[in-house]
Amino acid sequence: MKNRNIYFALALAILLLVFGVWLLTFFRSTLATKRLAQEDAAVKQSAAPPSARPFFNPPRPEDAPENIRAEVMLGYKIMTETKKYAGEYSKNDLSCSSCHFDGGRSLNTISLVGVGATYPRFRGRQDYTVDLAMRVQDCFQRSMNGVAPALDSQVMQSLLVYMQWISKDIPIYSKLPWALPADLGNPHKADLGNGGKVYADVCARCHGDAGQGTPIAPPLWGEGSYNDGAGMHRVSTFSVFAWRFMPKNAPSLTQEQAIDVTGFVNARPRPQFVSAGPDKIKRVIPLPEGK
Ligand code: HEC
Ligand code: HEC
């Protein structure tokens, strides 16, 4: 009788032990599977291709993280009030925003959203690869008819931080659908007489009878304007800009009118670009044959 009880207790103990061990391994394995599944999902997510189409949604300067906010805000002010915040480098009456509306944050302009993700890159004008700082220096020397801010200047650094911020979430080297096309693709030859008429009828009320600018719009030619080395001085760029964006907020020109008024404005006097140094640096890595 006593022996049977002992055997019974022993059997029960062994059974409990086996059950316990089984229980332990069961939970450990389900936990492990769960964790593996989680890890798997994480890996899948990180390996997912970036969205093929960059999305236009630039963040506001004031929403920048605290550690960069002051510089982002200063960069934005330099863009929109260039004379006040970068007067030592800019020698005309324009702001960067005269052409890159709202500090380049607008879609209906030469937008700068994404430049932080698409430089450095090769540029035909220089015939070598330029980074964003060199590109900014170029707009100072030509579009602002001024002098290039040094890389370690407050102005340059703030502009770079600002442009990087408004390029947030744009995949590196993605093709930006909002980039300005090189030209209108229209073979029309400029008729300067008609261009003068378009100017007087459509543009003069904002830009002034003599292209000198008014309190509501910047100058288009003369001492206060961009120089003849600027991108806007190219017939192709000016005509695309005028056709797409002018008058501001209510573009109304036909392509032919845009080309005519381009011819007219381009024939007016403006400051001359003076190269500060050799504009061409010998390319270190030659392009493959035929390029
Ligand atoms: C008179 C008009 C004008 C003004 C003013 C101007 N820019 Fe530009 N900017 C242009 C044009 C035109 C381009 C070339 C656009 C193109 O061909 O894609 C350009 C291009 C750029 C680019 C490269 C954009 C890209 O997508 O590759 C940067 C960066 C830039 N400008 C910064 C500035 C800054 C900073 C200022 C002020 C210091 C400024 N710009 C003032 C007309 C202007
Ligand atoms: C309703 C007023 C208005 C009219 C009309 C207008 N513009 Fe503008 N334009 C502006 C403003 C404002 C800006 C500067 C944008 C800013 O600072 O946000 C500008 C900027 C420009 C610029 C780049 C900056 C510069 O001064 O070089 C060009 C080029 C330009 N306009 C061409 C034209 C042409 C060509 C016409 C006529 C077809 C025209 N605009 C008609 C308001 C106007």
C-alpha cells in the first residue's frame, strides 16, 4: 500500500516535469517564431524599394528640428529677402525668391525642392561635376550679379541647411517631375515688335514701363536685374518661365507670345557677367567616348 503511493507520487512528479519542460519549450518556440516574424517584416520593409515617384510636400522652415531650426530659418530669410540678409554678396534688386518663389518651396516656379538630394551632379555649363554649394555660388555671381559667398560663410551654410531641409523625404538622385524643362520645344522665331507689345500690354503694369521693377514685382532689365551670364538670360529658360508662371499666379501667354516677349526683354541692356576665375576646370575623369 505504502509502496504503491510512492510509485504513484513518483509517476506524477515525472509527468509534471515532462509537462513543464514541454510547456517551457512550447512558449519559447512560439516567442521565437513571433520574433522571427517581426524581424522578417522589418527586413522586408527596409528592403522595400523607395517610392518610385518623389512626392512634392516640402516641410515648413519652422517645423525643422530644433538643432537645425535657426539655420533653416535664416536660410529661408536669405532666399526671400536676399538684399537684407546677404547684401554683401548680392548686387542687384532681386531676391532668390524673385525666380524661386517662396524660397523655392513653390511648385509653380523654378522649385528647389529636391536639390539637397540631387547634387552633386554633372553640369554642362561648367563641364564638370558641381555640388550644391558651387551651384549656389553660381546663382550669386550671375542671377544676383554679385560675388560668391565662401563655403564657410554663414550665408552659404544657412542656405545649404535650408535646401537640405526642404528636400526632406526626396529619394537620393530621383528624377524630379517638377524640374523645369530645358525649352518649350516650339520652333517659333521671336518677333521683337510683337514682344514689345506683349510687354506693354501684359508685363509693364507689374514690372514697370522700363523694366525697372515696381513695389509689386522685381526688375527685368537694367542695373537692378540679373546679368547676361544668368540662366534667365537664356531664351529657352526665360520663355519656359514666362509661359508657365507669368503673370504670377495667373499665367496667360501663348507659347508664341512667350517667345516674342523673351526676345524683346533679352534685347534690353543689363549688367555684364564678369568671370571671377577660370570657368572651366579640366575634367579629371573623362566621359566615355561619344558622350
Ligand atoms: C533671375 C532669376 C534667378 C535668381 C534671382 C536666382 N536664381 Fe537660382 N536659378 C535660376 C535659374 C534660371 C536656374 C536654372 C534652372 C534650370 O535650368 O533648371 C536656377 C537654378 C538654381 C539652383 C539649382 C536648381 C536645380 O534644380 O538644379 C539653385 C540651388 C539655385 N538656383 C539657387 C539660387 C539661390 C540661392 C539664389 C539667391 C542667392 C538664386 N538661385 C537666385 C534663376 C535664378
Ligand atoms: C501681376 C503682376 C505681374 C505681372 C503682370 C507679371 N509679373 Fe513677372 N513677376 C511678378 C512677381 C511678383 C515676380 C517675383 C515673384 C516673387 O517675388 O515672389 C515676378 C518675377 C518675374 C521674373 C523673374 C524675376 C526677375 O525680375 O527677373 C521674370 C523673368 C518675370 N516675372 C517675367 C514676366 C513677364 C515676361 C511678364 C509679362 C508676360 C510678367 N512677368 C508679368 C509679377 C508679375
